[in-house]
Amino acid sequence: MRAAVLLPLLLGACAPAAVAPGIPTASVTATAETMAVRSADDAADDPAIWQSAANPAASLIVGTDKQAGLYVYGLDGRVRDFFDAGRVNNVDLAETPAGVIVAASDRNDEARAQIALFRLDTASARLVPLGKVPAGAGEAYGLCLWATPGALTAFIVIKDGTIRQVELDTTTATGRIVRSMKLASQSEGCVVDPRTARLYVAEEDVGLWRFDARASGSPTPVKIAGTDTSRLVADAEGLAIAAEGAGNGGWLVASSQGDNAYAVWRLADDRYMGRFRIVAGRVGSTQETDGIALATGDFGPAYPAGLLVVQDGDNQPAQNFKLVSWARVKAALRLP
């Protein structure tokens, strides 16, 4: 979660100086950016990516304005649609037999979490509302989806660190809570690796955790990394996975919000691989990033190996999302 406006002035919490001297941090530049969200101050939060296999240039980005609703952007950053969903915080999407399903953590009632469901009409780039699924008590915060043959599961992260696993029926916009897990303090970012059935969750002031994503699996988390002053600087925020690479399992990317950077781990063995910042180039740099999304594969000439989308907490006149070539990140960190 982005700190209140006064906190950086009082504490210097988001200054790059928080990282110990000598810690290598690579630099990459963004290729494009989206139009700013309409709400002022702390508004843009989390993106999701739909990849068009038939026409990579027609791929879409869904992003939250957590004070107003959901945007749909083209890869040129232009707004293709806006849906007035109110206070939705995190967003994810999944390909299903029923189409591309978009889910957002709905916090319009802070005492009663819900999952807002939509279908993304990829031809018109418009969101079609399907309904809201109750997800138990507490303020809805983080959210990620897990699509398996014949099933779609949502993990909704309540602000106090509770994680509820909800089996969704998108035809009726209903759901069933099948499991609950718990981290000790405020948590938000999450992502599932569908190849290994592992759920990763960021506990903001503590670090990164891994769970068995299966409903029958153990609810006990395994710690991947802690927050510190060298790799992952609190808050630990958005999480994304690059599912690629023979033998290495791909990569886990986390937003190191406290020093405006991003850290990478190898999924096969949780080995730390390095960190990078997005610096000014064709478009501006990024600061205080909340949510991130990553999809590998062909997104056209500008993104030949994949697309990384990150929230920019300091864009002017209002927050937006930056688009980064995943090939640039891999080259900067010398990832195979």
C-alpha cells in the first residue's frame, strides 16, 4: 500500500538511500505508459494483462483506480474502457471456457469483502459485469486467480493478513470459501504459479511467503525472503511470475516499494537473482510501486519476450502504469 502523502516527508521511507551502499541495482527504462487514472493522489493500484495470441498488438491491460473503478488500456496506453466499480483494489484475469474472466477485490464495504466479477470482451475491449461474490468478513485487499481445467479459484487477501480460497462459478457469479490461511500482519500482493500449484503472498512489513495452493494442501507458509535494507525494502507489495526457462522454473518478481525498486527470485530454489529500478528514458521513472503484472511471450516488436506492467505512485498529474520489456529486465540481470 502506498504510504500517506505526509509520511515520506516525515520519515523519508521511500528514499533510495534506504538500501545499503554497494548493493547492485540494475537500471531499465520503460517503453510506454498508460494515461493517468482520473482520481487524484493514491489511486492507481494494480494491473493485469490479457495476451492476444492471434494479434499481440491487440493485447490489453486492466488496471484499478482504487477510488473509482477499472480501466482497460491498449498497449499504446490509451483508455479503451472504464467501468465505474467504486473502490476496487487488486485485479487479476484468467482465460476460461466462458471467456476472459476479470476479478477484482471489492472494498466498497470495508467490513464485508467481495469479489467483483467481469467478462472482458476482448474484441471491443469492454468489461461486462457478472456480479459480486461474498468473501467473508474484513476489508478486501489483495487478489489473484488460479485457473485449472474445469475450475477457477480466487485467493482474496484481507487487509489483516487473512487469505481466503474461493472456488468461483462464473456462470452464476457465486463462490464457495474452501479454505482460510493467515499471515500475522497487513498483506496484499499475491500470485499463483499454476505449474507447481504454489501461492505466493507479500506480507508488507515482513516479507514473501509461499503456500500450497491446493485446497487439500497445508495452510502453513514457507518464508521465501524477509524485508531488509538490501534486497526487499518494506513495503513488500506487488508480485508477479515469469513462467519460463528450462530447469529454473521461471522467476518471481516483487515490488520493493520502500526504495522504488524490484527484486527477483528463481522459482526452482528460491534463490535471489538481483534487483532493478525503472529509470527515466522515453517515459518517466517509477516510484512507490504497488501492483505489478508480468506475462511472457510475444507482445509485438517492443515486447518480444514478454511484458511487465507496474504501477507508478508518483506520476503526474495522477498515477498511472508503466510498460516495460521483459527482455530488458532479463538482460540487465543476466537471467538465462
